[in-house]
Amino acid sequence: MSDKRSGRTSAITGVGDETASALSPEQLALMGYQIPTTRHMVAETTLPDGAIVPQGDGSWLLSGFRLTTTGVDIPADTTEAQWTALGVMICKLGASVQWLIGDWLAFGDRRWGKTYEQVAELTGYEVQSLRDMVYVASKVSVRTDKLSFAHHKVVAGLAPEDQQAWLEWAIENGASSKMLLAAIREWRRPTPLSSGADGSQVQKVLISREKPREFRQFLKLASKAGQGDVKAKQRALGQIVQYRQWLDEMEQWLKG
């Protein structure tokens, strides 16, 4: 879920987060706040571990490491534990960047009426990409780091209870976002499906909006029809949900 941090005082400057984030290092200096500019200075401060300190040259200091838009400067005396922690943090931030931008922009829109065009100019992102990130962040309240942003994008148009049910199904079955999309599309199709890859294991189920749980159970059984490796199960499920031309079109939408 979104991280609720509004109103907290910044450990870097002693001013509110909103004020600190809106000011440049030069502006903060004029107000009397000292911003560390070297790795050694950061080590001597009482900054909390993981604090990100903006620098006047456009870089940031993160727990003693200097980050830029083109790389990271790692000191020679870095320990293995510090190196590991940095890598984990970078990877987690990278995997969650769409969520972070979506929540950030949604807040800016509510609070100050920021437009997609303004933010596109500020960040360099395409307007449509920003729209997609805000749409998913605003619509999906049930989130899991076990699935990609694309999975959540697939369920964004569903009711909250159905979002959770389908995300759980995707986790249980190791389904890709494409497979999840195909399964939901078939669930919404008000026609029965014939028996799957193994008729002895898969029962015929009427697919309708009124029976989502029955269909999820049907697909679960269908996935078992392809015993063996993951690809075998995917082939079995793929045969049942019958990929169609619309899937290619939706795949392009997913790539956003």
C-alpha cells in the first residue's frame, strides 16, 4: 500500500517533508540549513540510515554512496554488508518505480492540480505512461510485490474483491500478465468452455460474471492437466483460455 508520510519532519533539514522536497540545496542553504556535500561529511552527521541527500551538482547521497543519473560511486572501503544493502535498495526502488510515480503524481494532482503535461515536462516521461501509472495506482488498492506492475494493470478495472481474487490466482498458478489477461477475458465471456487438455481432470464450467470463483477453480484444475514443468502447465492453460488476436493488441497496451 502507499506509504503515508505527509506531515513528518525531515531528518535532513528539520523542516517539513513537503517544504524540504520543494527546495533546492541552494535555497535550503540560504535558510540556514547545512547540506552535506561529501561522503565523509555524511558519515559524521546523524542522518538516519537510508536518508537521501540532494547535492548541488544534481547527484544524491544515499547512506554514503553518491548516486547520479548515470551510475553510483562506491567507496573502496565499502563492506560487503553495505554493498549488499545498497543493491537490495536499488533493486527494490527500480521494481517499484511505477508505483512510486503513480502515487506521487496522484497526490500532486489532488493537492495542487498538477497536470500530466506539467509532470511530463518535469520528469521526461510520456503523458500516456504517466496516465497509466496514475490509473493503476488509483484503482488498485490491493497490491503485492509477488507480481509485476503489469499484473496489477490487468486487474485495475475490476472490483476490489475481484482484484484480490485474481491476483491470488496469478500467484498460485505462476501466471504471466498475459495469461492473467487471457483468463479474465474468458471469465467475462458469457459462454461455456469445452473440456480442456485432459477431459478426465477438467470439468465443463459456465463462464459468467456471476461465477468468478467457479471459473478460477476451473482454471486451477486446468493447470493441473499439464503436469510437469511450468511451460507444460502454461501450454495446458493456454489451450483452455484460447489466445485470440485481441491478446496481441492488449499486450501492446500492457507495455504502455
